[in-house]
Amino acid sequence: MAEAVKRRYSRLAWVALACLVVPMFASYFFDDMFSTISYLFEDPSRTALGWDAAGYGLYTSGYSVLCVFGGLVVCGILLDKWGVRITGSIFVGMMAAGALLVLHAITAGYAPAKSLRLAYAGCMFFGLGSEIAGTAVTRSIAKWFREGPMALAMGLQLAIARLGTAVALVLSPRLVVENAGHVYSLSETARPAVFGLGLMAAGLILWALFVALDAKRFPAGQAVSGQSDEEAFRLKDVLKVLGNKNFWMLGLLCVLFYSSIVAFKKFAGAILIPRFDIPASTAGWMVSMLPFSTVIFAPLFGLLVDKKGKGTRWMVIGSVLALVAHLLLAFAPAGVPLYGYLSMVFLGFGYSLVPAALWPSVPKIVPDKVLGTTYSLIYWVQNLGLLSFKWLAGVILGSAAAGAAAGAAASGPVRVELMFVALCVAAVVIALLFARISKRNPALRLDSPAGK
């Protein structure tokens, strides 16, 4: 009888996971919908929208504003206080509402400055909603798969979410076809956003289904993983998390590693097209190797972490691979697409290895009652970096374009890549330090297989 119940619960857990991945798929698509057509914003006259590269960089940085200025931390605390069903529902809804505001901003025909302000506001709400929704999803997976293949489940969620990025990178250049000399209308520019909003609607429906499943499996008041009433969340627990050096190591690794990839993706077209002399559609396929590789390798590496352990070792290797990729992007001979593809191979492996080991490590360094808060704090540190480096990348590219127009020698893509190289060097150092902490503290089981 007990075995039958366990099998039924196992099947239900995979159904719940299937519901959780769709909102994240939609979120990743919408976040990266302009990445491979970012070249449109280098010249404001190319679109009726009238944004320039610095404006686009400002828009993308809006994703992290509310997250950085307290929203992510406060909402992470609410996640532990109210649970994933209430908090997650609020912020999945906010994610969709922010996306709707962005679509309105770029289709309503406002002046460029006003449309940018509205899109920036929409991106802020979308960003906070997405991050808390992602925290709720990660928290839910940790709860549903506590005694099972957690790294595999997180790897699968990550893979499907990044498939949303892959679809955006490949589909957007086909929705907004490159045409030299053409001025793109508002409706043409907004096509990726319209598609993304449709995905949001599907995500809302499946989130509602997950809430029903979660309420059935974990009725209100039921303890999870043996957590007693005495272990209930208290605000002072936040201070304990902030005093945990392992939290800071993971947070620093997260912000350095993800900034070197996420900020790169936002300007992938503006970097790859001039570096390797390729059309936008080819750049889309090239950078789509990143998320497509994670669709395959993130679950496999997650399974490897579950079975073999050695999580900190994979963090080091993944960080080194990202460094090699950005060195190629910065210093490989220009006009040779092979080097672009090779760099995406290295970056794709790194983009799969580090998260597959990093996120399952979080439940090992803090108790369950502060897990949502801890994930939110790590995302807060991450978004602080993303806010800064996405904005800085836009400024670098914009100033280089202005210098080139004035007749001065300028190489914006190389300058941006030097920034990413520096981030990767720091990430490798932090990963090595964290591996040493794991070796000196075997009780944390950071490098142990699942269940051991």
C-alpha cells in the first residue's frame, strides 16, 4: 500500500513539474524576445519606435530595478510566510501584467521617450513578477522532490525555461525579418511581444492547475519534510542567512556567472553580427545554441550531480568554459563564423554545468523554512549585477557606435567582451574558493550524491 502511494506521488510530482515549466518558458521567451534583433536599436531611424542602443539597454535593465531595490527580498520573505500558492499566484499575475504594459508601450504610438518610460515600467513589473515566480517554482521543486531526484527536476525545469529563450532567439528574426533600409512599423517591432503574451496566457492556466495539485498534495497546515511548528519562519532568520558565508559564495558566483551570459544574450546580435560578419538570422541560430544546449545537457548534468555528486567541481569547470568562450569572442579573428560557433559550444556547456550544480546546493546550506528567502536573496544579488552590466553594455555599444559615426576608431563588441572576460575570471576564483569550503566542510554534503 505504501509503495503504491509513493508511486502515485512520484507521478503527481512530474505532472506538477510539467505545469511549473510553462510559465517559466513564457517568461524566458518574453525576456529575450529582442536579443537577436537588438541591432534595430543601434539607429533610432530604423524603427517607428525610435529607441537607440542606450534606450534599449535602459529598457532591458528595467527587469532588475524592483528586484534590486528591495522587492525581491521582501517578496521572498512573503514566499516563506504565505507559501508558494498565494505568493506565486500574485507574481505570476504581475509577470503577465508587466508584459502587457510593455506590449502597450511599443504599439500605442507614443513619442520615443514616453514609450521607453512605459516599457521600462512594464519591464520592472515583469522582472519582479518573473523572479518571484521563478523563486516559487524552484521552491516548489525543492518541496516536491525533497527525497527524490531534485537536481534532475531542477535541470529539466531549467532546460524547458531556456528553451523559451532559444525559441525567442530563433523566432524573433523571422517575425521581424531583416531588411536593409526598411523602417519597421510599431506592429512589426511588436510581433515577438504579441507571441510572448500568448505564451503568458497559457502559463497562467497551467499555474492555476499546479496550485490545485499543490493544495491537494500539501493541505494547509501540513508540515513538509518534518518541519515542526517550532521551526516556523521568523524575520530574524533572514539575518542568519545574511551571516552565512556559503550563501554569499553562491550569491557572488551566481551574479558573476549569470551576468557574463544573460547580459551577453541581450546584445548578442550587436556583438556577433559585426564580430563575425554574419546576418541576423545566422546570429540567431548561433546564440540559440546556448539555450538549446541546456535543453539537452542541463537535465543530464543534473542527473550526474544526483548520481555522482562533485557539484563544486562542475561549478569550477563551467566557469572556466565560460571564460574560454568570452576570450574567443573578444580575441578570435574577426569575420570567421567558426569561432563564434565554437564560443557558443563552450558557453553552452558552462551554462548547463554551473546551474545544474549551483541551485540544488542551496537547500544544503540553509533549512527549509528560509529556502524561499535564500533563493530570493541570491536572485537579488544576481539582479543587482544584471541591472548594472546590461546597462553598462548598452552604454559601451552606444558610445562606440557614436564614435564610429564621428569617424573615430571604435570596437564596441570587443570592449563589451572584455567586460565579460573580467566577470568570468572573477567567477572562476569564487568557484575555486567554494570548492575549498566544500572540501573543508564535508558535513554540508555539497559534493555528495543525492540521498547520501
